[in-house]
Amino acid sequence: MSVQIHPTWKAVLKKEFDSEYFQQLATHIRTEKELGRTIYPPGPLIFNAYNCTPFDQVKVVILGQDPYHGPGQAHGLCFSVPPGVPPPPSLQNIFKELASDLGLRKPDQGDLTAWTRQGVFLINASLTVRASEPMSHAQIGWARFTDATIRVLSEKREHLVFLLWGKFAQEKASLIDENKNLILKAAHPSPLSAHNGFLGSRPFSQTNAYLVTHKVNPIDWSV
């Protein structure tokens, strides 16, 4: 697997990239492709989150579970879709909360790349998935890699905001040092749960208030 990733991440995750489990993970994906299976996102975009937001520029971490498994949706940033792709239901609820929390106009497109350039790290726990098979790559080693990512951010950085939406994301709280970072928990923005604690949680204003308190430039959440 040809790894296209920002040098700052290569440095802090070198142990992971050099590990046996990561080599096995890469072999697994390569084998699936040789068998003719479609894998999302496309190879060059698997580490898109790591390319868009260098390690030393991360301010906010939003953790998703799995890439979108439909054609053209996944581009390596959790919850985000490429230009021209209609925003999926969870992203529509994120936009509803943006409008409610900050008074921003609801976007008509779902590409969140603008956030990543300001320090919002949009990472999924699994970085790949087979087409039409959600969670199909959840057990091949990605969790170990992305757990290491969260852990190194918590250890080597401070005053970060971790937005943990839903039970799966909240289980990652144990990887984060709350003495020097902020964790904001809420229900998942999925239509199945958004009304049980996501809508009305005001994560975006709370994030910016924390950043400003610690003399960090806030995020412009407009899309």
C-alpha cells in the first residue's frame, strides 16, 4: 500500500508504519483489490485526513467509525463527501446543528475540506471499507493504527478538542488525557440518534470558546 501522508504524521507514527500488523493490514487490502473487490476511499485518499491536517496543526479531532461505502462518497475525511455528492443524513444533521448553534446558513454541499485546513482532523476509526459492506475492514488492524493516532495527539499536544459523537467514539475517551485536552460527548448525528442528544449539544460554539480561552484561533465552521 503506497502511503501518501504528511511528513509530520510519518514521523510521529513511524513505529506503527514499521510494525508487522501494519504490513499485514496493507497486504490484506492489496489482496482484496487483486481479488477484484472495490475498496473505498480510493488509494490516494485513504490517508486524506492525515494529508489535509498536519500533526502540529491539529486543533480539533472529530472521530467517525467507518468510511462511506457507496460509490463516490468516501474521500478519507469522516462525515465529509466530495463536491457534487449530496450530504448523507448524518452530515445533514451536523449542518442542522451548525445552523442552530452558530446561526450559519445550511450548506448545499458536503465537502468539509475547509475545516481540515484550519486544524480540524476528520478521522475514521477504520480508514477503508469494502463497497456496500459497512464495517467490513473494522477488524483488519485499522483500530490499532487510529488508536495510536489519538494517543499520540493526546500525549504530544495540548488544548485539543475531541468531539466524540456516539457510543463507539466515546469508547476512545480512555486514550485521551483530559487534564490537558477537552472532550465533548454527544449522541451520534445519525437520524436514529440525533434527537437523543446531538441536536442542541452546541459542540461548535463550545469548541471555539475553549480554543479562544487557550489563545488558539477559533474555527470558521462555515462550509
